[in-house]
Amino acid sequence: MVRVFALTVALKKEERADTQLGCVELPAAIGQGETEEEALRNIKEAMELVLEELENRAQAQRPDKLEVISVIV
């Protein structure tokens, strides 16, 4: 079963034209890029990596009590 999460991303445009993004629900997930599109691709990857790490940590603590799911961000 695939579950989809809707996560909030805050966008900040820098003076030097870079775009920076941060995920409200996953503060460790940040991204930036020269364009908004590039920044969105980068934060999507960062969010996937953070979710994967959180899943790995949870499995290490209670592997018999967890359901593994795939996340599309």
C-alpha cells in the first residue's frame, strides 16, 4: 500500500537569486537551487531521505511493531 503525505514547504528567495526551501514538518529537510523548480526537486529528495532515516530509526527500535510504507513526496 502506498501512502501519500502532504507536507508544507516554506519558500524564501534570496537577493542573489537563489531560492531556499524548508519543510515545516521535517525541519531537517532543506533545499535550495538557482530556480524554484531546482529547489523543489532538491527538497523533495531531502524529504525522502529524512523520511527514510526516520523509518530506519523506528525499525531499529521496534521492528516487530512497525508497518513499512512507501512515501511519495
